[in-house]
Amino acid sequence: MPSLYNTSYLRLKDEDEFEELLRDICVLEWNDPRTERNGRRGQPQKGVDIYGQPAWLDGAFYGVQCKLRPSQKQLSKTEIMSEVKEARGFPHKLSKLIIATDTPKDNKLQIMVDNISAQEVSSGGFAVEIWFWPQIERRIGTYPSIFAKYYYEQIASLTNLDVLTRLIDRPLQVYSINYPFSPDVTPLELGLRFRGIQTIKHVTTPVEAKAVAYSDQLPDGLVCQIERIDETKEGIEQLRLVADLISLTRLLESSCPFVILAPLDQGERLLHQLEAMGGLSDRFLLLDSALRQDEISNQVFFTVFDYGYTRRSRIRTVNISTRTRPNSPASALLDIDWQSHLDTERHPSVQDWNELFVPALKVITTQLCGLKESTRLQIDCSLPLPASIALGFYFNLRVATIGVWARRMGRSETKYLWLSDGKPVETEIREIWHRRGASNSRSAILELTSGSSIHTTVEHFVQTQVLSADLWLEVNLPLNNNDTGIDEAVAIAYANWIGNRMREFTERGISDTHLFLRLPSALCVLIGQRLLACGRIHLYWFNNNRYSYQFAFTLA
């Protein structure tokens, strides 16, 4: 089945709409909401239809010249040179001119544009780039809001288009009500946050919930957690609670999940009372609070996800935020929030990792990999490096093709997308062997870095922990200090190289690899995808306070 990023989208027929599409793409890709079209049709535009200031350029401008070609005839060198000449007179000094066309990719034309660009840059001018239609299609697939705006006829359900436009960039969330009220984070709320569902204590009790003006803030689920009603007042309290629950159902869409978590006997009496009062007890999912916490969290997660994903018209590009910081994502379907147990100065115990993190990763993987094959998963990873490796490990290449948002070096607010099955390019990779071992080697130490070496710090840790290994290899991806980031093709090449090397280790009999990292977290996700069937992989957190490593967990 074709995937989202190689599906052929219908080409636009109107030049204004084509320009508007490119403007919307550039607003998001450049992270510049002030990007705008240059005048209107018929006015002199000096070779530039769209212009803006990409966030990573400190005020410099990019320009776009749009070339809609209904005939599908490729651009000529004369046409391109004419636009380049015109753009030299653009009022703002350009750093790059992009020629955007709806024609198929053409290698000869690509090489021609590359040569024109090199000549322009050598003479002190701007770089020149060409976007063919397949490259524009890839960008359409990257941003769900653009897909919904220009290709809404391909959306699974058009009955909720207005709702979709409000929800498409909003993370799944549930409103949580505790009875009696408690401000503390409950185990269920924690479990949902670990699985990517935001929990909002928007109201404190069912009584107050009746006064909430939900409007377009309708949640993807509502959870009412009941400890136990005072037996001496059970009749009165239960009637009041049932009345409140019925009132709440009238605020929600008929298919919105409403979960009651309570002791089983108490919950069953509530449902009988609801039925007696005409409250449609089948609207409620009753969960026994005596169940294991991961079972409860999983059931609520699956229910909320199915409803929230459906009301977003089963969008084919799923944005996922994985974070250990308090900032909430601006655009994500799942907001995997691990900040309560993990950050750069606080690391979970092995038990916490296995009991909190691993179950969450497994259930998220199960849910997302069960979607239709054309779904693209785009992960914004803000995790310590061992957790990033684990994320990729569970979303391995056999179960998911993903995109991962990489940050430009030194500019954390600006990101660009790497697709995990992108084409690699020949890349310089430096190997430094510190110990080669013998034919009967069983263990290895592997240091993975981009730029700076970590060998001295790793060596000190190995000595203090009396960690033994038969092989010891340091692998470095050299960086150009003038670069703003690692290209996708380079990232893929490095990740592929590491995966191949690890499999070579396994074939030599290596069963245990100790992995130490200093890489972009996005690159760690790609590497983790390639570590399936590579024996036991022991990972280590870096403790900033102690400036030393500590054991994290083992992947196997």
C-alpha cells in the first residue's frame, strides 16, 4: 500500500491556490508566521512570489518563485536564469531563492539548478534550489493542517470538518474528576500522561463540571475516579453523584468515552442507579479500581485514542511529542510526558523504567502500529539519549516507518524532518579501536558521538565500575562547524552504519554491548530503530551533576 509520503496528490490548477499552498508550507517550514506573498498577480514581483525570514537565519530572507505547469513541461535554463536575474533586484537581500514547480522530478534539471546555484554563490549572490512536485507532496504530508486545508476531500469523514480544523493540532486529552476531590496526580493520570494523553483537572467535582463552558474544548474523554462513598451517607451521596454524572453526559458528544474508576461493588450500584434514573448506563465504561494500574491505564488509553483519532478523521500524519520538560507541545496527537520521573538531572531506577516506561512504550507501539499502513508517525524527541534509543528500539524498522524532527545546531526552536527510510549518502565515519578482542569475544563497549569525543569520561567510568569488555570501539560522525545541522541522508547513513556494525558484533559472538552516547536525540531514535536482534544492549545515563555516567537499563 502506498504511504502518505509517496502518495500522489492531485496537482492544483489555480496559480493563486498554488502560491497560497507554498506560502502555508513555508510558514511552517521556516517557522516564520510573517511569511507572505509578494503583491498580487499582475504586479511586478522581481522574481519572488513568496518571501520570509527562516527562524535560523537571524533576519536573512528566503524567496520562492512559483511555477505551475499544467502542461507538465519542465522549466528551461533560460526561464530559471531569467527568474534568478529578476530576484537579484528584490528589495530584500536573499539568502536563497527556491523555484517551486508542480512538474515531476528531473535529474538533469536538478543538476542544472545546482550548477546555477554554485555560480551565484561564488559571485556573492544567493543559493538557488528547486522543489519538484514530489518534494512539495512530502511537505503536504508533513503538516496535517495543510493536508486538511487543501485535500479535505481525502479525509475519512467530512461530517466533522469544522471540529477537525480546531482539533487537528491539539493533543489528545481527558478531563479528570476525582470524587472526593484531590489535587494530587493519581496513578491513572500518571499512566495516561506516560502514554501520551494529557490529563486536565479542569474541574474539581461533578457539580462544578456542570458550569464549564466546553464549547470547542470538548475533551477526548472524561474520567471520574471514585474512591468510596461514605457508607453512612451512601444513599444521598450516590443519588447526588448519579445526577451529576447524568448532567455531564449532556455536555459531551454521544460517542465520547466516559470512564468511571471505582471499587467494583460501588461502581455496579452506580450503574444500576444510573439506569433507574434514565442515565443510559451504557454510556459509561466501568473499571474496577482493584485492577493493576497498567491494565487500567491501557484500557483508558485505547478507548480515548480510538475516539480522539476518529474525531480527527483518522489523520494520516500522526505528530508525537516525547518530552521530559514542562513545555506543552503546540502540535501533537500524543503528548508523551515523562517529566515527573525523568530529566537531565533525575533518572529513574531500573525498576521504575521497567514498570512505568516500558509498559507505556509497548502499548503506544501496539496502538500506533495498528493504524493503517499509510500512516506516517512524526516524533519530536526531547528525551535523554538512552530513552531516545529505547523509543527507536520499540518503533523498529520492522513495525514502523517514522519521521523524526531534528533540531538545528544551536537553535533548539527550529526543526526539520528526517524520514527513517530516507536514502543515505556516502559519509565520513571515523572508527577508533581501543580494544579489538579475540575470536571468542563476548562483550563490547561502543561509544557513539558526533563532533566531540567522550572517551575520557567513558574510560573513567569503566575503570571505576570495573566494567570489562573484549571489544572497545569509538565511532565519530565529524561535523562541519559551519553547518546548521546534520542532513537527513547523513543521519540515515550513520544510523545504518551503526546497525550494520552491531549485527557484525552479534555474528562474531558478542552478546552484550555497553552503549555510550553523545548524539542528537533524533539521531538516537534512528539508531534505536536498527538495533533489533543485536543481543543485550546496556545503556547509560549521563549525570550532569556528577559529570559521570550511571547505568540506565538494558534492551534485549
